[in-house]
Amino acid sequence: MIKVTLIRPEGCAHCVAVKEVLNKLKEEFPDITVEEIDMVSPEGQALVQKHGIMASPGILVNDEFFGFGGATEEQFREKFASLKQGE
């Protein structure tokens, strides 16, 4: 399973774009799950501090920092493929 966590505020346009990319990649990587955490919640604030997230969405893959502010389909594909190889 590949768990993607998006740490995001309400009304985040970048977050919508990232979710669209992830939905598209579910065809290739059907075991992707997406969790969303409100950036202003206590849990969200803790993750922002822990990972130094400076823009939304903050992106974690399998609970490890992946990036913030968005990611391309190719960046996600490379990460997911490397995780599959490591299984």
C-alpha cells in the first residue's frame, strides 16, 4: 500500500491539482490511498512543524516527507515506482 498524506488548508487550489494527479495515477498504482489533514488542526500544525512545510499542500508518502506546494505526475510516478521496487 502507498499512503499519501496531504496537509492542506481549506480552498487550496494546488491541493485539488495534486488530488487529480493522484486519482489519475491510481490506474497505474491501484494501492494508493490519500489522507487529507487540515493544516490548521493540531495534527496538521504538528506535521507542518515537524517537516518544515512552507506551502500547501504538504505531501507525505508513507509518513515520510515528500514535498510541499505540489508535485508533478512524473515526480509521484518515480517515487511510487521506487517504493514498488523496494517491496
